[in-house]
Amino acid sequence: MRQQGSLMPRLRSDVFCHCRAAEKHPGVDPGGGEETSEAPRSAADCHPSGSHSPQPCASCAGSEQEHRRMKVLFQILDVNGDGGICVNDLTIGLKKLGVHRSEHDLMKIVKAGDKDLDGQLDFEEFVHYLRDHEKKLRLVFMSLDKKNDGQIDSQEIMQSLRDLGVNISEEQAEQILRSMDKNGTMTIDWDEWRDYHLLHPADNIPEIILYWRHSTILDVGESIIVPDEFTAEEKKTGMWWRHLVAGGGAGAASRTCTAPLDRLKVLMQVHASRSNSMQIVGGFGQMIREGGVRSLWRGNGINVIKIAPESAIKFMAYEQIKRLIGSNQETLGIMERFVAGSLAGAIAQSSIYPMEVLKTRLALRRTGQFSGIMDCAKHIIQKEGVAAFYKGYVPNMLGIIPYAGIDLAVYETLKNSWLQRFATDSADPGVFVLLACGTTSSTCGQLASYPLALVRTRMQAQASLEGGPQMSMTGLFRHIVRTEGALGLYRGLAPNFMKVIPSVSISYVVYEYLKIALGVQSK
């Protein structure tokens, strides 16, 4: 978490106010014309109430005056007067104003506003960047101001960061406050917040949300992870659906690439036993001998198709549940996220569960048994009835709680640890840290819920096993433990874990590529 000791000067109160700009920077014409000889008014004239709040005076209000005030700041920062602001100009110009930013931060500012990619900001690009950045800052301020009183205090900072899984002490919160508080009240109003962050590229709360997405980016073949949060800006601009589309495409790619391991896992869960030991190499050989190389991808089609409806239903359910539990904040606390995410996952799984049964039956089918997805569905209805589409539903629902809870807890713990120790300039963890955290949390979640997943798969497959007994969930548990021991509940665990690392790696790479293709970020 960034904690800076330098105070941001009143860019808006001095530079952005026409009157004080003329007083502090004689020779710079706010309108861009000739220098005026008219005597500047005092700062008191701009604050008739005697307030120290950085508000422009009446003569500086309005869009034309706002344009002039931005022109003042542009001319001050355009050190060499060439009509463009580069990183070097920002470094020198901001130092004159008493603002100290790292070169990395200044490069992010120029990159964010540089539309023509010439390495500098002209006046039009500069104005567009400031106005767009201020809108984002307003959204962040509103999300932090939990009391809706126009002020942010240390308790609100602590609560907002706690909601994101970042725990700080009251002393640390006060240190953050002091870095922005200009009048010694130990609270931050909108003007102080804006002045401090106006020429700072990192909006801390949304930045953590943006960089630490988990379920949208990393797909391990399981769809019961707690959904990611989206910032208010992303919801307003419609970027959220592009993230979901990119995540869906990434999931389709990773599932297709790891489909042979997934089918081997299903076969080992259903057929492997003490008397019928199935190893990884032998399992692959058996599948190829029975149906050729193409048989390695049986069941993958329906596994990819169900991504879209499940993601859409889960996202919509998650947003509705957030409203029902009375949260108007941009982000939820960890416990609220767990409850809302688990319920949303249960709703989504209930909606698409017949597709889960079809996936298992198609993965287990023999060559020539079904001609396709619809043929498989027709056979199930004719021989077993519609209720067969919900076999294994109970253990599947029960598995959501340990998987989602442990995955979320481990991921938030790792994220919190990294942010506290290493997030000095940015909340961006980098690809390797993100993949490591996602892989670790998903592995822990799968390990905790795996026995329930195995029982679910066996119940889904019961009718496809010739002469196999029809057992309940508890009956299957007892039967497996009695005949195979406790380790029998973890049949197929090896190929399941083998596909985690390639799954998260492939989904991350494809997700980043699709983000560029969909215009979520520039190349």
C-alpha cells in the first residue's frame, strides 16, 4: 500500500484558480494570450468565506475559466515551451510545484493520456487525461466515504482496505491521512483527495481490484470460485462484459488444451479401484486404443459451451445478492464476498447442472455410444427420466462451500501479504506472483473439496456403469472408504493437479491477448 510523506500542493487552489495563478506565476497567461498588467486579486478574494477549501472564486467558475485554469497548469508543466509535456517536463514542472513522483508514475501518466503515441501530451490530451482521471478519483472517493459525509477519516480507510483483504493498523491509516491532509483536521475532503492524486496514476482501491482479479482471469476447469469485483467505472463504461468475454475465451482455450487430463481424471474417479489400478500413462494408452487420439477430447465440447451461460448467470446473481444484503459499496468484505459468491455459484450451478451431467456421460462414453450432445441427452431422458440430469447435485452444492471458502481465504491471504510487503509503487503483482497465488489457492480449494467432487462424478455416472449399484451420497462415501480406504476418495487427484499450472498459464495468456483485442487495454 502506498504511503507517501510528501504533501501535494494545492494545484487546484493555486494553479487552477485564474486569480491565484496570475499572482503565483506572473508571466503565464491563463488564456494563452499576452501577459496582463491588471493587478491580481488576493487569495482572500477567492475565498470570501475565509475557508481554506481549495475552491475557485466566482470569476474562475464555468467551463471557459476551467479551460483557462488547465491552460495555466499546462504552461507551467511544459518546461521547454514546445507545446507538449513529456516525462522530463513533468519531472521538472512538478518539482517546481513541490510535487515528487517517481519516473515510473510519470511514464504511466504520459502513456495513459498519449493518444497519438508521440511520447508526450499536447494540451488537448492533457485536458482529456485530467478530466478522465478526476472522474475516476471521484468514484474512488465515494467508495471510501462510507459515512457519505464528504470526509474520509482513518476508520474509513481501515475499513475500505479491510474489505479488500488488506489489514493495516490505525497508525498506518493515520500516516496515509497525514500525507494528504493539508489543514490538520485528520480528515480528507474531496478537494484534498483530488489535489493529492490529480497527477498520480494509481487509484489505489480500483488498482487492487484490477490487478488482483482471480476467477475472471485464471480458469482451472472449476466454476465455483467466488466472482471477481468490478469497479464502478468498469460497470458504468461497460468494460465488465469485455472482461467476462475475455475470461470466457481464456477458459475455453485452457479447458481445450487440458481436456485429455480432465477426461483421464473422470475415468480414474469412476473406474479406478484397488483391483483396477489405473495409472496416468496407462490411462492415456487405454483411451487412445479404445477411440484414437480424438477420444482424448470427449466431453470437452459441452465443457466449453457451459462457460458462457454459467459466467453470465453467476455475475448477474452476484450483483443482485450484493444489493439484497444491503451493500451499496463498490467492494464487499471477505465474508460478504464468500456468502454472495457461494450463493451466486449455487444459483449458476443449479441452472447449468444438466450440462455437468452430460459432460461426465460424454467423457465416459464408449466409441459409437452417442452421436453427440443431443443424442446423449435424449438417451438419458428416455432411459432414466429428467431427474437423472441432477444426479450428484447435493455433493456438488456441498462442495461449493469448502472450495470457494478456502480458495478465497488463501488467495486473499497471499494477496494481503504481498501488498503489505512489496506494493511500494503499484498494486500490480506481476504475472508470476498472480499465477503463483492463483495456482496455490485453487489447489488448496480443490484438495479440500475433492472427495465431494469424486462422489458427485460417480453419482453422475451411475447409469452408464453396466450393472453398477445405484447409491446415495452417504452410501457412496461409506462404500468407497470400506472398499478402497480413505485414499479412494482422492482417485484421479494426480491428473487433476497436473492440469492446474498449464490451465492458469494458458488462461492468463489468452485473457491478456483477448483484453487487447476487445479494447480493454491498449497494446
